[in-house]
Amino acid sequence: MPSSWRELFFGPEPERGGMVQALQPRRTFADVILPPGTRRQLDQALVQIRKHDLLFGEWGLGERHDTGLGLAFNFAGPPGTGKTICAEAIAHALGKRLLVVRYSELESQWAGVTAKNVSAVFASAQEQDAVLFFDEADAIASRRFTQMDQGYQREANAVVNVLLREVEEFSGVVIFATNLAANFDPAFERRIRTHILFEMPGPDEREKIWRAQIHARKTPLADDVDFRALAERYPGSGGDIKNAVLKAAQAAVAEPGEDAGKRIGQHHFVQAMDEVVSARRVMDQSLFGAGAAAAGLPLPWSTPPAGDEVRDEVSELAARVVEVEDALVPIPDTLRRLEAWRGDAVTRLDQVTTTLTQQQDAARALLMEHQATWEQRLNRVLLTAGAAIVLSLVAIAVALLV
């Protein structure tokens, strides 16, 4: 039976294991071709991870810093530039599992549950000593709302606040990947140790990517295939080249004739890459693009720009808002501690009052007991004195009679 009406109608909240996909890394840095600058930054990131114990252990920095001991990385760049593969490669290089966050399971329609789930995935990564990976991280780490008129705005801000706190307290390796780094909340800039820009590959890298997508022995190529010409003609990401290779292979295999005589020719690759470029242009269309200009719609950059002074004031105001929100994060915990202290003080005051009452009752009883004792002694003294007086009078009377 469901434990609540919520579970009856909407099903139970996801278990911790369902919110992350645990992967045993197989791909390495040999499986990805990167521009020299990006590869150099990744090598430096690996050095930071491997020397973590030296910095915070032997060098004693861990004794001076209670938080921020983990390593948080931000992989930012266009789609298809190798961010996900590099996250897996880092986990492989460290000999650890990769926990990929499932946003569909992480998010909840119930207030407060998503933030709770965020804490749960960090706890899971800590328990398993795994690398935690947030792909398309701008979906959960986006800028906080400055106005919170609606419930969803308060909930989104609460999730970001919890995520910031977890990143600050996490002692492992967490990687954020995004195509839209500008959407990140500015507070992440301080908490993320290293930001790595995944640049688009140049002609030399693109040529290597073209060759890496082809099986050296099994893929049949025509004699006119020229990967260098393709690399120089078509700028694009590794993902674009992968899609073009698959399209070209499908086009070649669909041609009439015996399969044994089919080959992938240069024209197949050119046609496939043209289709990829066309598809990307379609996806780039929006109300703020070339279509809007053709339709005579106003463009965002056609309005007079604000002055530098106004922009500076807005930027400063946004920074102050973020600082205030960061300062508000620990307030609920502080209030809970104060409430606990107040309850403890009330309990102790009750105990002191009870003790004083008991001591007062004991003193009163002891006083009454002493009072009764002295009254008894006084009565005996009076009786003794009275008897002595009577005897004295008797003696005097007898003496007079004699």
C-alpha cells in the first residue's frame, strides 16, 4: 500500500540510485581530439585532482579551510566539442565510477523535494567515491530570480542555493558541463575551482577527427576521399563530423548495386556535411535571428544601448543581490540551531526550577522537624523546672511546719 496520498496518485519519489546513472568509464583521452589549449587545461585539472591529498593533507590547507575542499570543474563550450567524453575520461584516469545525473528523476513537482534530491546525489557520490557529472548543468544551476512572486521562482532559487551549498561542502570531484555558460548563476564562479573552455577544433584537429570516425580496416573508402580538404572546407565540431560520417555511410550503402562494390566517396561526405550545416542553420533560426529581420520585427540590438554608467550600476546591483542571497542561505540552519538552543534552555530552566522547589520543600521539612524537636526539648525542660519548683516549695513548707 502507498504510504501517502501523494504516492497513491503520483507514485513514489525516485530512489537515490534512480537519480543517477552509474557508468564504468571506458573512453579515455585517447578517444577524443582536442585543441591544444583545451587539452592543456584538462591536464592541469588532472594534476589538481591527483595532488589533492598533498595540498590539503601534507601541506595542511585542510586544517585551515573547512569547506571548498572538493574539486569542481566547469566544462563550457559549443555542443559536440567533447565535454561528456572528457568527463568520462577523467573518471577513467582516476579509476573511479562516473555518476551522471538524471534530470528527469531529479526534478519533482513537490516543493522542496528537488533540493532534497540534489543533496541525495551528492551524498551518493560521496559514499561511492565517484565522479559526479551534471550534463547540461545550466538547466539546474541557472541564475536565481531577483523577484519571487511565484512559487516556482522560490523553488528554483531554493534548488540553486542547495546546489551551491553542496558544491561548497563536497570533498570529491564534480563536473558541470554546459553549452550556455552565461546562464550559470554568478555565485558558481567562486565555488567552481576551474573553468575549462572547450573550443571548436581547428583544421588540424578536424582532420584527425574525420580519420578517427572511420574504421581503419573495415570501412570501405573511395580513392577520391580527402579528409584534409573536408577539414579545411567545413568548420564544425566533433559531433558535426560524427553525424556527417554516419550520413555519408548511410547514403553510400543505400545506392543500388552489390554491397561488396560499394564505397564511401568524397561526394558522400560533402553532401552529408552540407546537410549537417543546413540542419544547424535551421536550429539557429529564431524570432531574434535573420528571419525576424526579414519580417521587419524589432531586434534586441536595434534599441539604443544603455550607458556605461547604467550598465555598471545594474551589474553592481546584480552582484549585491547575489551576495545577499548567499548570505541568506545559512539563515534557516541558524534559526533551527537557535530554536534547538531555546528548547534546551527551557528544559534546563525547568530542571533548575524543579530542583529549587525540591530543595525548598526539603528545607521546610527539615525546619519543621527541628522545630518539633526543640519544642519537645523545651517542654521537657519546663516540666523538669516545674517539678523542681514544686519540690522546693514542698520542702520549704515542711521546714516551716517543723
